[in-house]
Amino acid sequence: MNFISIQNIDSLDKWVKQALKIKKNPLKNKKLGKNKTLVMLFFNASLRTRLSTQKAALNLGMNVMVMNFGSEGWTLEYEDGAIMNQGASEHIKEAAAVVSQYADIIAIRAFAGLVDKEKDNAEMVISGFLKHATVPIVNMESATGHPMQSLADAITMAEHKTEHRPKVVLTWAPHPRALPQAVPNSFVEMMQKQTEMDFVITHPKGYELNPEITKDSKIEYDQNKAFENADFIYAKNWSNYKEYGQITNSDPNWTVTADKMKLTNNAKFMHCLPVRRNVIVTDEVIDSENSIVIEQANNRTYSAQLVLQTILENVK
């Protein structure tokens, strides 16, 4: 069993309930991972993902090994039939096979390059390990998705569920750097599994995400209109998908402010972190009692623990 996408979740409601049970007693299955090893491979920087996934593995009694490819590993070649007389020192065929001998589960974090859309959509790193590794693979954020984050988001919203049918808004916000679409992609996929919620995506015209992912999700180009009567506001920047990887809009009017939050139904504010204060969201909003970003970060442990536990239970 691999965990690569939100689509690997058969029943989101069931998974969220299981995660909440784990949260109440995180050491219950401490023996499940005895003598099992999680190898975590980071091709990009991390704070929450690394620490939460490592803590989740420790809660299950697993051994954990961590490697940062940017500073510690050989540059990998992914193309079959490549003549390796340039920069890459090792082929994914050998690397994945070798790491598999040391691991019972391999977890990988590898961002989009934001230069070649086709290459990013092909998920070169994750796909290479899926093809050549002999143990389960976990996606700790890839070029196009961040499913463990979105599972944590679902857990967090369940803990703050409203008595009425909630309205959830994913809003684009400005950022000085070009960021991938991975987090919003997985959030959209997760929300499409939420049958008891109304979901709206709001962003400037031209900033549409991959239509194969958004499908028939509602899009509102007027941020203020989208915010009206919302119960959850999830802010996130992403670079242009059509003009791939480009920043074609940095309008500060899209920053989430206290005045905009007044349009909502006393909404909870969400963000995956790290966040650029007073760019994505003002201090007044993120420091308010309605901000649940720290709770989101805490739930990363339980989303990761559920994923690892499910794999361990299904692997002989």
C-alpha cells in the first residue's frame, strides 16, 4: 500500500474519525512499528512535515532515518537510458532499490520545479521511487500534491464543525515568491470528498488551478463575495498554473484582513504554515482567537500517524 494522494483515502469520514481516536491515545499502537524503519527523504526544506511525521513514527514504535538530498545525497538521474556524463551521479534504479533494503516505508518530500509543467505533473521523484522501490511509499509533499496536510485540515475542521452546513473558502493570497499548487490541489481534492460542506475557491482571474483537479468546484473571482457567511477561510498562495510558475498578480488587496473576516460567519482562519505575516494574512487575523493554524500543525502528527499505521497494518 502506498499513500500518494487524497484519492488513496477510501472514506474521508472514516479516516478522520480514526485520526481523532489516535489523537486521544497516540501511544496505543506503540508496538505496531517495533523493529520497523521509516526512511524519510527530503529533497526540499521542512519543519512541520519532518517533525510531525517523525513523531508519528516514534508514536508507533518505529525507527526513523532522515536524509536531506539537497546537502547529503548524490544528485539522482531519473530518465531511463540516460547517458550519465553530466551532473547526476546515481540513477533512481539503484537509489530506490538500495534505500528499500534499509526501510520498511519510504517517505518522500520533493517540490515542483515550477519551470516545466509537464515534468512536474509527471511527478518525477515520487514516480521514480514508486517504480523502483520495493517497499511502500508515502508522499510528504510532491510537485502536485500534499495529501497528509489536507488530511490534517480535514481533522481540524471536524474538531470545529458547525451545527449547520458549513461554508469553506479556499482563498488565494499574495506572496513574494512563486509557490507550487500542491497544497491547494490536495485541499480541493479533500473538499470534493466533503459531501456535507459547501466549498468555494476564490482567486484573481487567470489564477485558476489545474482544471482536471478543480473539476466542477465553484470558483468566485470576487473575494469579498466569497467570504460572505463563510465558516472556514483557508488562505494559500499559489503561482500561476496557466503561465506556469509565474507571479502574474501580487495584488495586496487579496491579503486576508480583519475587515474581510467580518464578512464571514465568525469564520475560523486556516493556513498550512509557514505564512508570510501581513502579506498572506494580517497579524490581527492570525493572532485572533479564531485562528486555528497551530491546531492544524498539531494535527499533522495524527494524519501522518494514521497513514503510517494503515500501511503497517496492511503490510505483512
